[in-house]
Amino acid sequence: MKLEVGTLILRVYLGFAFFIHGLAKFQGGVENTAGWFDSMGIPGFAAYIVAIVELAGGLLLIVGLGTRYISGLFFIIMIVATLMVKLSSGFMGNGQGTGFELDLAYAAMSLFFVLYPASNLSLDSKVGKKRRE
């Protein structure tokens, strides 16, 4: 049961963190994020996809629905963010910006949920049981 509670805490935190990041993109104007993406050589429309995945995916992760799929998308987002944006700053940052340590932590948490079976404290486990019956 301790493992179940631990995964619940981790899943809810990760979902909340991504939800807040997605919400911030919408509140700050996704078009601003799209312009920033364009300046880095990433197609601007990707900002809309990332913002929606973070916002909606964060909520889904909190309740534990589609956990593996959402976590897989979060993993991809964090690896791309690390490689395209943060890698040059180093692990801890370069004094002018943050490093990629938090991005890798979120990627590792996301990968955990891709690999770990559905928790009994998630909607995934309830949906999966109904399908199997």
C-alpha cells in the first residue's frame, strides 16, 4: 500500500506541475510561446500542441486516466526541451539561466509512469478492470 500511496503522490504532483505550465502558456498567450518556439527553429504550432498536452494531460494525470500515454508525451516534451533549450546551460545552469536538472527529473518521473503498471489508486485501474471483465 505504501508504494500505491507513493505513486499517487508522485502522479498528482507531476500532473499538477504540467497543468500549471500549460495554464501559464495560455495565460501568457500561446502565441508568445509560439514565437519563442519559432526563434529556436521549432515550428510555432508545436507550442499549441505542447500547451494543450500540458494542460489537459496534467488534469488527466492527476486523476490517473491515460497515465502511460500522457506520461509518454510528457517524457518526449521534457527530452526535447532539454536538448533544444537547456542543454547548453548545463545541468545546474550557467548563471544566466536555469539548467536542465528539473527537466530531467520530470522526464524521469514521466518515464516511471510509462513503465509502471496502473496504480490501484487511479482511474486507469478501474477502467482496465471493467475491460478485462
